[in-house]
Amino acid sequence: MLDTHCHIDLYKNPKVILDVCENKGITIFSMTNLPSHFEMGFPFFQSKKHIRIALGMHPLYAALHENEFSKFELCLSKTSYIGEIGLDFSKVGIETKEIQLVSFNRILKLVFDKKKILSIHSRKAEKEVLELLIKYKIQNAIFHWYSGGLNLISNISDAGYYFSINPAMVKSISGQKIISKIPKENVLTETDGPFINKGNEPLLPGEVEEVIEYLSKIWDITIYEVQKIINLNFRRLISNLK
């Protein structure tokens, strides 16, 4: 299983979750919301073979960005994975729009010439995010839980960027419409755990079976073939780190 976006550090028992996922051999990109969170979690990930911790600066934490940015610069060389970063111009994020733009530009200036994979938050700011990624010639980016317009999907795909799909998306009409427009070669999987529930409990990292089954149905191919396509997409993405 492949989970390109979850937050292991936000589970109630993150060390247990981390060890279980590693023992199962699940490939995971574990996001952080701030560099200080990355610093705290980094020692627990160093010995892991399948799971990587990402260096984040979440747009909804914009009020803390200025004090955190020196830590971001110090930690940048410790990981090839950057996330969760991006912009959020929804009702909950719009008040810090200008701070977010400053931070996102600063991050992209730091990483544009480095071999990094970015996991992007783009709620209600999809066009602005895409324009900035192209401006800074970012090569490796994943639009996490994309919820923007259908008309932008081809632009994002043509730029070589990926979309990570989670179980919540396959259950909503808007999510299904989005998924139907994404080219197969641009699809990856995620959980965004623990923010998505399975029954009364948070979805565990790597629990993307619903996504695989849904793609099998709409693509009219076997589950094995879906997994093969997604694994190929993933290998193509990480090959850019070499």
C-alpha cells in the first residue's frame, strides 16, 4: 500500500502507529505542520526503511510561520520530502492570505533547485498554487486532496504534477467528478489520517483499499492492475530524487 499524505504525529499513539506501519512494509510520507513538529519527530523516523517524515509549514498555521522559518531552513537538508505546505484561501484561512503567500514563496525559493517531493495543500487557492509551482519550476509536487475546479486538472497534469486520492474523495460526488478527470498516470493514493474516519475510528496510515477498489471500478481494470499503475507512478516520482 502507498500513502503519500498522512500525519502520523497527530495520532494518539504515534510511535505505535509508526512501528506497526513499518513492520507491515507500508510506504508512507508522514506530513508535519510545522518545522518544530518535524524536529520532534525526526529521531523516530531515522531507522525506518519504508516511512519518511516530511518537513511542513501548513498554511493554517500561518501565524506561527515567521518564528518557525529559521527551523525550516535548518531542517531542509534532513529530508527529501516537504509537506504539508501550500495555500488555504477558504473561510478559515483567508485572513492570513498575505502571510501564506510570503511563506509559500519563501519555501519555493528554497527548494526549487533541490531534489525534493512536495505535498501541497491548495484549498480555494488551486490556481495560485499552480502558478507559483510553475513560476519556480518545481518538478515534483503532489496535490493532496484536490478540491478545486475541474478545468484546472488538465493544467496540473500537463505540468507533470500528481494528485493523491483518499477514501473521503471516492465517497463524495464532487470527489468522484474530480477523480474521473485525472489521468491514470497522475494518480497516487493517500489517507490524510487521522482526519478521515473509518467507522468511529480514524483511518490508519496506508488504509487506501477503498480508493483502489473504486479506481478498479471506474477504470474497468483489476485491482492488481490499479496497484501496478499507482506503483509505476510512484516509482516515476521518486526516480526524480536520484
